[in-house]
Amino acid sequence: MPGYLLRFAIPYSVLGALAILVFLSGCSPVRKVNRHLNNQFQNEAHSNQFTGILLVDATSRDTLFSLNAEKYFTPASNVKLFTLYAALKTLPDRVPALKYARHRDSVYVVGTGDPSALHPDLMDSTALKFIRGFPHVTMVNSNLTDPAWGPGWSWDDFDAYYMPGRSAFPVHGNILRLIGYPDSLHVSPSIFRDSLSPRRGGRARSQLRNVFLRTPSPGDTLDIPLRISGQLERDLWAAFSGRVIVRGDTLPPTPLETLPGMASDSLYAKMMKESDNFIAEQLMLLVSGTQSDTLSFEAARDRVLEEFLPGMPQVPRWVDGSGLSRYNLFTPESVVFLLDKLYREFPEPRLFALLAQGGQDGTLAEWYRDSASPYVFGKTGSLSNNHNLSGYLVTLSGKRVCFSMMNNHFTQPSDVIKENMQELLQWVRENY
């Protein structure tokens, strides 16, 4: 062999080792996942819908698989992940139940948007007990700048249980709850007992008035949104507290104080596990109230995007706190960006406890089951012809994966979509 070649000769043992390394790198868990999922999405099952997916290792930040991750989709209730982050970053351990100023034997109260007050599923009575401690109560005019409904909400759903209106001083979840018994009907708040005018079929409530047109069968419960107004808020608080509550335009010349309410995490868990739209909307109002006296979704959103989420890959079109609006547009990449921040900024046990857990509770109770322990922790998002799931996957090897899967404009039954998603995550769980 010529001398100049001998200087560059590489021992066969080194060449063999390099060949093995190249072979092993091709079989790495990341490549294995990517290759398998690429093959999966070559079939026709996804050809007549819009699909976006991103899976990222939560520790190494390696991308396991990406498909249309930079494109915008209708997120539905995946928006609540952003609402959760906004609340976690700004609200104290106990939500502000109300703001108040004392003046002699009177108290002036200002709404914060706290959704827990006498909510039929939460029954927090902090504000009620406080108000009962004063003989004279003045409710200062609403500091809410937003309408009851968000932009792009479906007007056709005005009487649907999942769409109560937003308000500054909500009570009882801004709903009427009817519970049917064999020989009676439970009505709460009871002041609406004379507003029942049941008919066969049709709407649950008159569109423009609090006249309720449907009652539940024995054994059933029916929640109907109230047509809320400032006057109705005062009437409801007066009915529950036993106090005369008057309207006021100004506050006395004394500092406003804040009354702590229920534990914040209890609200967050109900929002995330049950996909509670009302709590989500009110939380964004609470967030805005931490920086000014005005309750405004837009003010809260702008603060969160500018102060806490700079550098997001694609800026979302974010128009409400719940995801009810089809005007919302988010990308899987931006959702995973948020999931990464949540995972790094808050303890895993706390974070996972707030989310729906596969096979255990909330909107994931019937999916992603495992006899040992949950392996999917996340938030679903569903509107007609749209189903999404974003959250965290725990693999059998102990790895954590941030993921966002968005399916828009499909015409198949949603269970078919959910089964495909479940199969995908189960495979990743077992092979990564």
C-alpha cells in the first residue's frame, strides 16, 4: 500500500464500530417512532380530514413526530390549557371572591368574576357569609366590559347547559338547576319556581326571557343558562343572602380589599377534567382583575401572550377562555410550546392532578385505560366534526412526552377518531 494511503488507513475494528453506531442510530427510539408514524399516516384513513400532530420528549425536547404541526386548527376546548396557564401564572392560591370597601355599617362590593359562589357543584359560600355580616350592602355597577357571550359562540345553543353567560358577579353558576323526582321538582334558585312553563319538546328556555319551557323526567337533572343582567345578579344575591342589595355607582373613599375565596386548584381541576366552559370564561376575567379594576378577556389574553408566552412559534387567534368559539385558531406546535412551559414551571404531581386522566376521570374516563396507572394526562377539545387531545404521555420506559393531536373537519363518527388516537398513543407508550 502506498505510504500516503497508510497514513490515512483506518483499522477494520474502528470501521466495524462505526458501522454498528450508524446502524444503531437508525434504530434509535426516536427514529423508530418517527418511521412508524410516518407509515401510519400514508394510509387513506386521514385523507379526507385535516390532521396535525406533534410529539416531543418533555426532557430532551427531541421531536418524535411532526405532521402539519405549524398549521392552524380549530382547537375547541384545548384553549383551556392556555386559560389554565394564565390562571396558574397570575392568581393566588385562593381565588379572589370579591373586592370590597367598608363604610360605617355598610359594605360596597365589586365583582371579580369568581364562578364558585354558590355554584351547585362547588357550593362555596365565602362571599355569601361575608355579605350577611353587614346590614347594608351596595353592589357597585359592573366593571365587566365583555358581553355575556364570546365572539363566535353559537346562538343556536343559548339554552344549552354548557353555555352560561359571563358576568362580573356570578352566582349559582349562572344557571337554573332542575332535578326531577317521582312526585316533585327541585328548583334552584327557588325564585324561578313561578317562571316554569313546561311544554313538550322544544327549547329549554325562552331566548329573551327567563321563562323555562322544559322540565326533567324523574331521576334526571337539567341545567339551563340564565339570561343574566346586573339587576338579576342583585336579585339573586339578595335572595340567597337575605339582605337588601342596592345598586351603586361609586365607591366610598376607602381602600378596596380582596376577600379570598375557594382553593384555586379546585376550580382548575373542575375546568380541566370536566371541560367546564363557564369556569374557563370566568377565570380569564379573574386574571384580568389582577392587573386592573376592569374585567376583560382581551386584557387578560394580551397580558398572557406578551408577558408569559413570548417566542411562541405561531401566535394564536385566541378569542375566548373556553374554546366555544370557532374563531379560535391554534397550531399543534404552539400547544406543545405551552405544554413544555407548564411542565417546566409547575411540579408534575400538581400539573397531572389538574388534568383529565386516561381511564380515570373527566372527559378521558372511558379512554386510555390501564389496570396499573394512568398514562395519558390531558385536555380534550370537541366541536362537531372536530376532536383534539393535547397533554402528556407517560411511556412504559418512564419517559414523558408532550403531545398535541388535532383532527378537524372529519365526517366519521368521533369514536373512530378517538380509537385511532388511542391506538397511536398506546403504540408510542410501548415503543418509546
